[in-house]
Amino acid sequence: MDISFRDKDLKKYANEDRLAIRKLGSKRAQVFKQRLDDLRAADTLEDVRHLPGHYHELKENRKGQWSCDLDQPYRLIFTPHEDPIPTNPDGQYVWVEIRGVDVIEITNYHKER
């Protein structure tokens, strides 16, 4: 799957291990790299759906975004490249038609409530 980065720092962390460890910490940097490797190896978003990391769609003010676990409570947030996001007749997103993602941020969105 194709991966792009909305944030230039996240792109640097993805490509520079030492910088990622310094900025994210060893554990979070390691899991961040693993999630990116999983996404890159996938043909579609459906391929990562049941991998470790709890890939899932977000709701409410984050509808249209996806999340996967890094180290608790931090999550990797991304959106599909497809615009509009593919849906079925019931309005559910079709994961198998999503072939690229834009990494937005690493955050603890639960504290936003």
C-alpha cells in the first residue's frame, strides 16, 4: 500500500531510526515502524484489519480517519488516499478498496474528550 505523510516530522521519523527513537522513545518508535511496515506490505487496508494493532475506523469528529495502537495510550492516525472514501450501499467504508493512506499524526485522542 502507498503511504504518504501529512506531517514532515513523521516522515523523518519513518526514515531515520535514531531520530524516531530520540523523539518518540524506543518503544513507540519500534511499534511505529512495525505499523508502517504492515501498511506498506498490505495491498489494501483490509489486509491489516486483523493484524496486531487494532486497526479501526474512528467516529464522530474523527469520522473518515482510521487508527491503530502504538504504545498506550498513543495511536497512529491516518486517512485513505481515496476521495471520496469507498462505501457500500449501507454507507459502510469498503476497506478492500483502500489502497493508500496519509499518516496524519500520533496522538492520544482520548484526552480530547
